[in-house]
Amino acid sequence: MSTAVIKSINFLLIITGVFASFSLLAHGVDDATKQFLEANQGTAILPFIYIGAKHMLTGYDHLLFLVGVVFFLFRSKDVLLYVSLFTLGHSLTLLYGVFSHIEINPYIIDAIIGLSVVYKGFDNLGGFQRIFNCQPNTKIAVTVFGLFHGFGLATKIQEFQLPSDGLVSNIISFNVGVEIGQFLALAMVLIILNFWRRHSSYLKFATITNTALMSAGFMLLGLQLTGYIIS
């Protein structure tokens, strides 16, 4: 087996390990956090920042989408632009969803998030141009999917019926934590990608990587739709 193939496989294993190792916690809440959210009264800025950061770091579907978004972005300003659009989208719907008490079936919203992973992998493979002879506006797509990702966060946090006392401060703190978690995860992904980009195997095995990304998205989509049907 060639060195290039080994490096490509190692990269996929790293990404899979980082995200899949948290699969039991993704979009779920561990017992300690659940007890805190159910018992908390009043403003708790630092705990909610911590919970938001941890939720993003264990939200592997969000992170898989971000991997797809930045995979072919080689300039820092492009990374900043697309990540900012995604951040704007999910921040708006997180805050609006919670404060307006908008709840969406968690299986449906998580299925859409899984679909967003499929979309980005398919887009990176040039599928729209090859099959449909068109190219959707990627900036609009990233923003729109960001909106759905935000509703996913809003739906999850509303399950705990947080008290109105200190709600605004706590939700804003949670959102700040989400952005911190996103920054940490993105920094890690970019370090791995930038290291891999120094080698010819990066572009050579881009098809395999994005096909794997699509496969993961289809798996998430199927699991959520199955959960919706049997729930």
C-alpha cells in the first residue's frame, strides 16, 4: 500500500474518530448537564458557555458539515466568510427559536442536518454541475443550512423548560459557548487539513473523502427518519 493511500486512510480515521467517538452524546445531554439545566434558577453565564461549547464539540453532524464547507477553501478570508455565514444562520435561529418558543420535531430537524452533510459532500464532488448542469449558490446554501442547524440547537435546549429568570443571559451565553466550541473544532480541522494539503494525496483522495462525507450524511439522515417513523 502506497504512502499516499496510508496518509489518506489515516486522515479519514482521525476525522471519524474525532466525531464518531462522541456519537452517543451528540445532540444528547449527559446526566450532569441534564441535572444542572433542570435545577438551575437565574443567570449562570459561565456554565451555559461551557454547555454550549461542549454541545458543539460533541455535535458531530454540525462538525461534519463544517468539514465539508472548508474542505476546498484554501484562503483564510474564504474560510472566515463561509464560517461567518454559517455562524450567522445558526445564531439567528437558535436565539429566535428559543425566545419565540418555536419547536421543530427533533428527528425532522436532525434529518435535515444530516441532509446538509450529504449536500456539501455532493457539492464538493461537483455533483450539481455533472448531473444537473448547474451550481447552487454555495454562500446561500451554507447560510440556509446554518438556519436549520440553529433550529436543531434551539429544539434541544427547549426540551428542558428553562425558567424565564435569567433566560436571555443564559441563552446568549449558550450561543457564545457554541461559537467557542465551533472555533476550537474548526481550528483542529484546519490544522489537520493544512497538514494534509502539503501532500499530493490531498487532491488525489478528495473524492474518497467527500464520498465518505456523503455516506455519513446518508447514515445520519436514515437514522433520524427511522426514529421519526417509529417514534
